[in-house]
Amino acid sequence: MFCEKAIELIRELQRMSDGQLPAFNEDGLRQILQEMESLYEQNQSDVNEAKSDGRAELIPSIKLRHCCLLRNQRCVAAYLYDRLLRIRALRWEYGSVLPANVRFHMCAEEWFSQYKKSLASFMRSLGADGLDITQDMKPPKSLYIEVRCLKDHGEFEIDDGTVILLKKNSQHFLPRWKCEQLIRQGVLEHVMS
Amino acid sequence: MDTQSYFPVQAGVGMEENFLSLDDILLSHERLPVRTECTFPRLGYLEKSSDAHDIAEGSKMELPLWLSKGLYERKRRVLSVELPKVYREGWRTVFNADPNVVDLHKMGPYYYSLGSQMLHFDSPENPDIAGTLLQTFIGRFRRTMDSSQNAYNEDTSALVERLDSLEKGLFRSGQSGLNGFQSWEKGQATQITASSLVLNYRKRKINDLQP
């Protein structure tokens, strides 16, 4: 039966239902496009025959192949769109700079950099100086928060110029907007007193 | 509640499918028993059992839902689709008697959605099928809702294993609401947490590195 490869791609994505991005299955996509091409060619020749020789009984087969083409198109569109949604989630979870192992799984950075730019220009247009809407995902209760370091992250500079050394298990009292990014990435831990 | 950034396309409700929804695509991959009402020349290779060049009229095959939907025409020239077992008279009486005892996951994980799609094929039993689907859902909903709102911090696999995929989605949203409320009660609602996506990537990286 046709369109088996297409459903395999969809299953691949469905397996990671939490939103992680699996490697881009270029091979699979190429196979689907080849299948679509061969179906299309068969249909073309059948349509010409049906028209010129008046063989109307070929029409159900033509319709069947056409359904397969539409199905492949749907699967490919859904596959690409779902990957797009996952890459978008990466921007909101990781911030602008993605670590290498994540970037490796994307086929091209194009869409991600365009999305980053759109988001940045939108944020700049809000308010007087722009507003970072990727901050404060939970309602803030105070300007400064207590954080504990979960792993060595080297030196960290805050607005007034002081440099803080982030060593494992050290605790600091830092401005919220500087550390939110690091907490979401798992480097720091928000300590509630 | 952990803020979520990945919002997949939801499955369609009722007789409509969402074009880009992964759930709907997997659902429409389910196979149905059909009987062809006309010949399909040059497609004989799709039928594993025979070596014919064409698919003859009146042959019984199993076609996926997407193909059956695409080929089906009201004038009945092309295909006639038989109802799968679960939607037939026999099983319908079981569902009407007591919807709670049935293991819907085993009956095909997409019981409600597939049932709604079967209504496209103009079977004379359509009103009964639709009625049974609705009554089954109403009968089971109370238990799903109760269990999702009261199972806090425990292993829910026993509760979830007999649920159809639609009910599982409802159970999950119930659970996430419950967890959000509990964390708010404990005062953890303002605590910034590491994003679960990031943690999962990190776990995967460690697994990738291990030989």
C-alpha cells in the first residue's frame, strides 16, 4: 500500500510527544517525494490514455493514485509544520542561542533565525524601549531572588559591573531578570525561603 | 504549572479532521474492511492475495480510512465500506449496557474519532452509531474526570490503560490542572523552574554520548 514511508515520519514525531526535536529525516522525505513523482507519472499516462482512447474505466485507478498523492502531501506538510512548532518552542525555552547538540538536529537554521528576528523586532516595538516578553513566565514577587548554583558555569557579570563566580553549590542574591534565563536552562536553582 | 511552549495541532472534533494534526493522520491510517464496487485497472499489485493485473469488482480488501474516504462516493459506484466490529450491533449493545467496563484502548485506541469518521460512509445504522458513541462518552466521562482530579502524585497507569486516546487527553489536562493548583497552594507558583524541555534534551544528550 502506498504512503507507508509518510506515516513512518509522522510516527517518529508522535513518539516524542513532549516536544523534543528528532533528527531531520532527509532520506525519508526524499523517498516520499520519489513515490509522489512515480504516482504522478503513472497518472499522467493514464489520463492521456483515458482522454485519447476514451477508456473511462481507468478513472477509478487515477482517483486512487490521486488520493495517495494528496495523502503524501498532507503527511509531509504536517511533518514540517510540527517540526516548525518544536523549533519555535526551542526559542522560548532556550533563548536566542541554541546549544550545539540541539542545533545539529535542525536541517537548516533559516526559519529559526527569521523567527528570532521577528520576535526581537516585535519586542522592540512594545512600550518605550521595548519589552522582553520571554522574561517573567511566572508572576514575579520580588526584584532580587536567591539562587543556588547547580553546576560550574564560570564567571557572570551583573549590571553594576561586579563579576560573580558561579561554582557548584554556591548561593547568590541576584537580580531576577539576569538569572531567569539560567534558571530555565537548569544552571541555577531558584531557592524559596 | 510548568509553562509550556510546544503547542501541537489538536485533533479535529466530530466528523471533521484537522489537516495538520498528527493525531488525525495516525487515526486515518486505521484499516477498514471494504468491498470494491468497480474495477481498478493496473492496480492489481496492491492486492497481496491475487496475481491479477487489475483489482476486480467485488473483491474484499482492507483499505486505510484516508483512502476509503477519498474514494467513497454517495452514488455507491466505487466502494462499500463495512463497519468494523466495534461499531456493529453486537458491541453496541455492550456499550449501551455498561460503558464503564469496556477497555477502549484495546478496541482500537481511537474509538470515538474513528467512530465519528465512519459516519461519512452513509451506513443505514448511522444514527445508532452516533447515539452509542455519545452515550458511551457520557457514561465514561464522570469516572475519567473524577480520577484525573483526585490522583495526585501517584502512579496513574492503572487508571489510564483502559482509556481511549480522546479520554487520555482529557485525563492529562485534568492532571495538569490539578498539579498547577497544588503547586499554587504550596506557594510554588512563583518559583522559576528549569524548563522540562531543557532537562529532557540534557537527558538525551547523556544517552547519546553513552556507547
